[in-house]
Amino acid sequence: MRLMRLSGRFRLALAMMAAGPLAGCKSTSLTADAAVERGPANGDPNDLLSDFAQDRAIVVPLGDPVRNGIWYSYNDGTCRQTPAHGESYYPSTPAVRPPGFSGGRALHASWSQCSVWGAGVGADFAVPVGADSAAVGPRMPYNLQPYAGVAFWAMAAPGTSTQVRVKMVMRIPTQIQDRGACDEGVLGPDSCGDEWGEPVELPADGSWAQVTVRFSDANFKQEGWGNPFAWNPADVFGIQFQTVAVADVAGLYDFWIDDLYLVR
């Protein structure tokens, strides 16, 4: 059964973000100097993707070339999800303080009652932005060849699903209407969107854990329901956290993400 198809609503949300300024968005820029001052105990502070310390949930403008992105939610059109498609995504404060270097606020993902393939949250790494972090152009691929994977802190609310799938979204498996290169008119239905990723387990007791996903992991692979595509770290749109299995597609997902880094 096909699990990872993005809905038309997600495509609409991307179009809305690329078309013009984002409503209700305050200044969210973060300078490299500020990140260095607040950087982690180890690792390069410029490898930070998101610490959710800004007014808007964004990919902070760091790295070479500089990364820019905006966090979004998406689902199969049957789910109850907060925030809904197209709504602004703002960091919030969990009941248990994140143990990462930034502390305080984090990204809260929540959905339930899906009936097709589920839901998720994600961010692109290279969306041209203008003043006030408003998108002024479409998503573009970003080169992750210098990196070995991603690391982040995560926490699931007690009594909710503890598995999520971390996906790296590439241009080649992405449908043409989502600015990718995959054409289901040529390859056939349900051929596109089978992205490379890995399921991860979050603590079931409501505590935080640091999670690392390496591109060399044995479980970092396609799910196998779509057309096979080779992993290409030089051609990545961004990252997503999504429903992990059909068996739990209707389950309650309620988890937090903080201090998301690229790792070398």
C-alpha cells in the first residue's frame, strides 16, 4: 500500500508560500554570529538547521551556501492536524524543557484520525526569502554532500505514537507539480514520492532523547512502494517527519522537535 504521497493541499501550501509574503510573520532572521554565541558544545554552529528560537518556525539562514526555509504541515486530506495546511507554523513551549543548547521553545507536531497514508511536518533547505522571512521564490535543491546525516532532540507525549519516519526529500522522486522531476504520467500511478528515510523511535515516557539519522544507516532507504531512485545527497529539497506505518495511520501523533542539525 502506498504510504507517502503528498496531498494536493500540500502542493497548495507550497504554492502559497512561494507566491508572496507570509501573513502574520514577524522578523525571524538569525545571524551567524548569534548562532555561534549560542552554539552547541560540539559540532559546527553553522550546521544548525532549526532551533525554533525565532518568532516563526524557520530554517535559520546559516551555512555555505546559506540555507533558508519555512516549516509547514501536510496530510492526506483526512486527518485532524494542527496547524492545518497553509497556516503559519510558530514554535511553542513544551511542558518539559528541551535539553538542547537553545532550550525554551520547540516545534510541536500533532495529528490524528488519518485514513489514507497519514500526515507530517517538514521544511525545505533552499527557499529564496526576502524581508521578514517571506518566501519570494520556489523551493530549490540543496547540496548535502558535505554531511553524513541529521541529529535532533525529540519528545513524544505519553500515550501517543512513538515512531516517526525521518525523510530526506529529493528533487528526482518529487512530482513535477511540486517542482520535482518525477512524472507519474510516464512512470505510472504511485511511482513518485517514495523518499529515502529512516523510522526512529521516540521515548514513550514523555522525556527527551537525542536522535541521529545517518545516510549510511542500514535502515536509511526507500520504503519500496514507489519507483526506485538512487540516494543523491547533492539534490535534496529538505526534511520531513511523517507517519511511519500503515498500521498506525489513524493513531495519535503528538511530538516535539528541537535543535535540528546537519552532522558531518
